[in-house]
Amino acid sequence: MRVALTTGEPAGIGPEIAVAALDALPADVDCVLIGDRSLFANVRLPAGVSIEHVSLAAPAVAGRLDVRNAHYVLAMLDRAIEGAVAGEFDAIVTAPVQKSVINDAGVRFTGHTEYLAEKTGTPWVVMMLVGGDAAHPLRVALATTHLPLADVPRAITTDGLAATIEVLHADLVAKFGIAAPRIGVCGLNPHAGEGGHLGREEIEVISPALERMRVRGIALDGPLPADTVFVPANARRYDAILAMYHDQGLAPLKYASFGHGVNVTLGLPFVRTSVDHGTALDLAGSGRADAGSLRAAISLAVELARRARGAGR
């Protein structure tokens, strides 16, 4: 099995945590680090690890963003995607990138999730973070991802929610091996709209999507008040919770699991995982960056790829 690991924003912690996380690599898995060789010049890589060189446009300085290297970051992603689509890699794991510097370079970039969907021609992808522990995993998927909060209500549609639920359910079965997933779905408004007194989206948009998918045999509860569904006793009823917007779902997930949470892109034709944090420019080069989330991302990518391979996908 081969895993591609893109090493992220070169001025951030990506290159150093990529090396530190290699101790999570199983002995029977080969890992290809994608990035500029100069970033790993003084590093002794373990057996089974190689570097695929992609050239920096400008020397990388820890903690200092350089817009000239924005296209280098995208070139790493493009190489990993190309290899995964061709079957060269069984999974992609991505270190964090800096969205702002890519946009400053003139490339509209809202995040890995959207970029992967566009580059693979995938009609609908779902961002899900995985945390908790083996006994009580917490999986939180998002109906919308990187949007201004003011844009969220009109971005949530019945058709879009139905498509998200379809992808979420399918990958919980196929990639996570859960035969009959139970999914909790958050409302958009406080108290899930309180019967229409605090908003109509639950009645007019969310509930119709849930009814449509229940007819297809998917086990769904909701719309549920988001302030109580994440209480551990409630969250444990579900194999995944679908939140309506980024911070609604990821704030409780990161509170419970920051530093070992994993970002998974569902719906792609290959396995992709990533970290639950950003580039941490203030820590770059200090030797204090924690590689825990990237270790978890590698471990989960291998687990999901093994299951996909076993299923003949």
C-alpha cells in the first residue's frame, strides 16, 4: 500500500510534522512525501519513505509566508490527486495549507475539500471530522463548509442536504464499515427553530430533506437542537452528526478532540484525510509543533484504504 503525504505550506509546520508523524506508518505501508527536497535535507527518513520532489518557487523561511510559493502548494496537491486517480496511491494525507496566501496569488481557494472536488470532477463531497476515541468515536459532517455565516441560510437547500446525506451514509457504510449508520441532523436555528418561532429553515428546508432520505431507508434523527446533540450521552447515539455550518459542528468536535482529530473528505474516488488544525506559523521552526493530528490522519487513511481495498474498490 502506498500513501501520498503532501507537506503543506512550506513556511508553516507542515514539513516538520510530516517527518515527525512517520512513526505512525505501519511497516507494510510505503509513504511518498511530496515537497521540495531542501525542506528535508537534514532529515533521515525511515524505511518505506521516499520524497517526490516538487520545486519551491522561492526559499522557504519558517513563519514567513511568501506568495511566490502558492503555486508550489497547489502543484503538490495536483501531483497527489493525479497519482490517486491513477491508482498509484491508495490514499492521500494532506498537511495544512494557508488559504490566504493562495488567494493572494490570484487563485480562488476556499479549502482542500472544494479543490479536491473540482480537480476530480466529483459532483458532491462532504467534509467530516473524526475525533473522540475508539470506544466512542465522534464523527461530525458539514452541510456547508467555508462560507461567511451570513451566506449559510441560503446555501442550505433541500436538494443539497439530501445529496450530503446520501454521500455521508454511503461512505459510512463503504469506508467506515458501518452496516446501518444512524445519523443525527442539527437544525440551523437555536432550539432547531422552536416550531418556527426562531426560524423556518427546519420546517421548510431541513425536514423535507430528511423525509426524502428516510424513504430511502436511511436512519435519521432531526432536526435536532445543536446545543444539546453534542452532549456526550446524546452524541453516542449516532454514528455521525450532520451540522449545518462550519463552527456549529467543528467547535464541539475540536473542543473534544483537538490535536488528534482527523479531517476526511467523503465522496471522492479515493481516500483523503488531513489534520484538524492550520499552519501554525508562530510555531514553525520551533520544534514545538504537535504531530498528533497528522499521525491520526495517517492511521485513519491506512485503515480506510485497507477497507476499500478489501471491498475491491
